[in-house]
Amino acid sequence: MKDLPTTQYAKAGEVYVAYQVFGTGTFDLVFVPGWTSHLDLWWDCPLTSSWLTRLGRFARVIMFDKRGTGLSDRSGGLPGMDQRMDDIRAVMDAAGSKRAAVLGISEGGSLAALFAATHPERCQALVLHGAFAKFTSWFPTQNDLDAFFNYVREKWGSGDNMAKFSPSHKNDQTYRNWWARRERAAASPSAAIALMQMNSQLDVSGILPSVHVPTLVIHRSHDAVVDINGGRQLALLIPNAQLFESQGTDHTPWTGDDVEVIAERIEEFLTGYKMPASFDRVLATVLFTDIVASTERAETLGDRRWKALLDAHDDIVRRELARFRGREVKSLGDGFLATFDGPARAAHCALSVIEAVRTLGIEIRAGIHTGEVELEETDVRGMAVHIAARIVGQAAAGECLVSRTVKDLVAGADLRFSERGRPHLKGMDEPIDVFAVSH
């Protein structure tokens, strides 16, 4: 590549996200990096520069540094998956991309899969390399994770960790020096530990059956970082996903003897699939709210006073839905059905509504579940809706209950959870884990 791409900034809420655009292909490809990255340093290493240039031969590539890493803003607090999905949409909008294929590597694969399930209208195909559904595919035990934290505390910026990620270049001192610079530039030791602690809570296995875009999973059979079973689980859980198991031990796609083989496989897949015409099923977070003892209150207050109270309640709920980007599906008389494109926003919205309506002298309860829904013009349907409706029925006054799927997706969202057992909900074949959520 003769001219290096210009680093630009997209605004995602109050955060600036650094991104670059390059390549001459006929379709857009969003590259979601691993847990840390630094845009400018990609081009300082011949190995990574050549790999990116190879992608740019068949695609217009949009890549970015996730908030909290590299050249992007360090926001106050850890970024949750909701916010990181916002970052993808922000850089796509800034780059003028309405729909793109998405390539996620390593930890970036979890975010890419969640984005594909939630926003299929923006994601036309998905490629995952060295990725996983559950964090334990990366660090199987707490001892393994603690050993990594010790490396960060004692050797971050030394480049010593490169040998595990790219074993084929373990004796390449030039590459090791670049890796050391990349570590230092991508995140400080404290930030690296905080980000990895957040990642350790992630589990996207529950949402993978809701990925309905063409998907290719690539994993090296002896990947020294993420176990091959992590890739196999992705391919098993994503409907109709293709699995390509390449030989080798390197975790990084730009090193190893099969770099060109993998690049050719990605190009062949992305230039040969048939794009679905439309989607009527998407991943969404469903929120139900319900006024506690509404019938008794209505009888006590009388029709006129009860209507005035309901109107005030509805105003509060709609205000909070707008604040947290929720979509009102319908009013239920003494509650609401709403959907969100991220579980953390749904939880924060529910907690805010619970607190706000207390000024009216009433209590509500809330239930939240993330799952696949069928979109209709004025309604949503599907098992996710039924589960959320059953969960709210288990909640006490002033309480918001969520499913395990929600809990597993909101790492970094400043929420706390308390176990509320495994009730056997009506209409469900198996009991599900339920948690009370709080700030």
C-alpha cells in the first residue's frame, strides 16, 4: 500500500472512536480487532501491513480501535457490549457504509457475532477467526487468568507474550519489538487488566442461534491461545455456519504458514455468498414492566384519579425509554412491552423507571430477557417475549429480574446481580436461571 490510510474519528455518544478506511474492493468489510489494538501501529509491521493490504484487495476495509484502547477515547468506566456495538455503527456511518461484512478476530469475534445477531440489516456476512463463545476457551481456569495478570503487572510492554500468540515468529526479534510497542500503545497495564476482567464475564453462547447471516468460522487446530473447541462451538451454535479448521499453532491470522490459505478462504466466502433479501427475525432485549397491585389501586382511587396516575406513569416510562433508546412496542394498560438493541440499556432503563415512579406513590416490577424475536409492524413475537413475560411475573415490587442470557452480555455495564434461583416458568421445558439486577 503506497499511501497509509488516514486516521479519523467517529462520534459514538460522547466518545470519539478512531477508525481508518482503505482498500479497493467492491463491498465493505468491518474489521473488529481483538481486545486491544492501535490503528497506526498496524502499518509499522510488515506482517500485519501485508495482511491488511491483502484484505484490501477484495474489500473496502473499515477498521477501528475499540473505545478504551489505542487511539480511541478512554471513557469513564469500562465499555459494555452495548456501547461497543454503538462504536461499530458509528464508524460505519462515518465511513458511509450502510451494510458490510464483519470480520472479528479473537475476543472481537464475540462482539462481531452479537452485532450480526442484533443488526442483521447492517451486517451482510460474518467471519470469525480464532474466536470463542465462552471466555473459558481462552483461559480455562482462574489460575490461567491469574498468570496472565501477573504478566501484565510485571512484563507488560516487553513483548514476551508474543511467543504464545505467534509461535511461528517466537525468534523474530523485530516482530517482538513491534509487539512490545503495540502493547504499550494499545493500553496501560491497569487498563489491560480491567479490560480482561470485563472480558472474563462474557458468554455469547446464548445468542448465537440468533445469528442468521452467512457465517464462516476459521480456527487453527492447535491454536495456542484459544482452544479449537471454542471455534467448533461457534460453528455448532450459529445456524448453517461453515467451519474451516486450518493447521498451525498461531493465534494471530497474519502469522503462520497458512496466512495466504486463510486469506483466500475469507475472500472466497465473502465474494461468493448470497445475501438474504430481508430479515424478520433479530436478536433483541425484551422488557416488560408491570404496576404492582394495579387492580386494587384502581378500585381505591376511582376511574378519574387512576387515569391521571396512569398518564403520569406512562409519561415517565416513555421518557426513560427515549433516554435509553428503547422502542415502545405497546402499552399494556398497567405496564409496557418494549425492546432494546442492547441488554445493558434495558436494565438501566428498568431501574430508572422503578426509581422514578416511586415519586407517584406506586411500585412497578420488571422482567428482561435477550433472545430472538419476530418483528411485526406494531408488535413483536417469539419465545423471547414469552420468557420476559414470565420473568416479570416472578419479580417482587420494586425489583427487576433478568435471565442469565442478559447477565452474560452486560460485562462492564456497572450492574450488580443477585441469584434468584431457577424457577420453572410456565410454558418452558426447563427451568432457567434468574437474577435480580441493581446499580
